[in-house]
Amino acid sequence: MKATDCLKRAAMAAVLCTAAAQVGAQAWPSQPLRIVVPFAAGSVADQVARKTAEQMTSLGQPVVIDNRPGANGIIGTDLAAKAKPDGHTVLMAPVAVLAINPAVYGNLPYQPQRDFTPVTLAARGYPLLLVPQSSPVRTLAELIAHAKARPGKLSYGSPGIGSPEHLAMEEFERRTGSFAVHIAYKNAGDAMVDLIAGRLDVLIAYSPVAVPQVQSGKVRALAVVGGNQRKPVLPDVPTAAELGMTWFDAAGWNAYVVPSRTPPEVVARLNRELTAALRSPAFRDWLAPFGSEAMPSTPAETASYIATETARYAKIVQASGVKAE
């Protein structure tokens, strides 16, 4: 066979492969898109997913939110990891399931780097440190003094062992020499109910859950746990960094990922659709009052961010000694 014939056949094969990929991308989606949220309806991850889905109107298919809560996100995440890798199942993955669980749990049924392909980061926000309205504590300094004077007598809640809120409080105790009893809840909403009722002394909660309760006067916010900016809706609440506690950081972020082996052309299309939704004025306007930010990114940028956060949390988990089985 002549060299020119080989080159022609190779070129034709390349054209056919490209055409096939384009056809595959154009055919997607061929059915409703399912966004699996591994936490309960009403959680921050759920709200971000629903607000994103509202903006995805150009797909020609409905976008369905599938809440699969349980075991600090493990149940829903494992479900998504085992889904058919055709781009019709997307996981809304909070920081806990991608960057924290691998360090906290000794035997996960999924492995983030092995089982998922990153699509884009979604949003990032900083939670509030809260106490009941009936609490005598009014500042972060007073909380430290109050807790140190009553070792083991106060309680704080979180949505689960190894959640960002839990690890932030573990770091708080380690750095301030205080000790309070940790109570793990199924979700932040249940913890908020107990905080309002005075059955819980301290809670770190993200803005969509916390801000309405602060504004209604049912709970008191002592600080923004992370970042350098006060929240526009609560301008009188200082950041922990302002108060000299730059290490007190419970930044919450989430990302969209798909099962590994999802075709690259489908991942690229999903990235375009999701980042367009994240950049939409409606989504940004929803986030802005909470002091949160949209984080549309490339798959490569998403993978790099997840890797950096995984390494950061591995150190925090090692220092705290937190483990779960």
C-alpha cells in the first residue's frame, strides 16, 4: 500500500471519529437529566442544584433533582458513581463527599478520583456561627470564655461526622482549649430546630439555612466562619478573620461531577450548559445576598481545586483525629 493511501485512510478515519463524536454530543441528552443530591431536600446542596436546574432551559429535556441523603452523602454519591456513564446522571457533590470523606472514612464504597470525572465547580460560601436567641453569649470572645468555663457542658451540632461544620468546630476547640459535646444530625434543618428551641448551644450553618432565622430574630449570629467579607444581608456580623481567627474556616463548596468513562464530548457539553447556568444573572442574584459566589470552571480547574482541598482536609482530619466507620 502506498504511503499516500495510508495517509488518506488515516485522515478519513480521523474525520469519521470526529463526526461520530459530534453526533454523540448532538444526541445528548436523549432523556431527562438527573442531578443526584446526596443530601436532603432543603439542604444547601439541594438549593444550589435546584437553582442551577432552573436555568438549564436549552437542553430540550427536563432536569430532575434526585435527593438521596444518608451517611454524610455516601449513599447518594455511591449511587451516582455506579450510574450509567452517559451524561444523564450528574452528581451535585459538596466538599464533604469529594474532599473530606476519603480522609474520615476508612472504607468508602466510592473513590472520587477513580469513580468521577469533574465537570465544573458550582458555588462557594461561608457559614455563620450561631447561638440561640436565649443564649447569654453575644460575641465570639464570650463564646470561648463561656465554653472554657463549662468544659463538656455545652453542645454543638453538625450535619454529620466529618462535615466542614464539624471539622471547623473541632479546630475551634483545639485552638481555643475548649470542649463541647458534638451532636451529629441528619441534616442542618433538624439541627436548626433544636438550636431555636434552645436544646443546642452552638451551630455552624450555611446562609440559605441560617440567614432567614437570624433575620427573624430566632437565633443570633456571632461570626462568619471563613473569608474576608461580611455578608451583605448581615453587615453587622464580623468575620472570624476580623476577630483574629483566620484559621476558623468552614468554607463550603460544591461541584458537578459525572461517572467516570462519561464520553469527553458529553462532559464538554455538560460543562457549557452548567457554567452558563452558573453565570446567569438569576443564579448570581440569588447567591449575592448570602455573600456566596458562583464558581464556573473548566473540568481541569475543577480537578485541581478538588485535589488541593482534599490535601488540606487530610491535614485537618489528621490533627483532629476524627474518624468514622
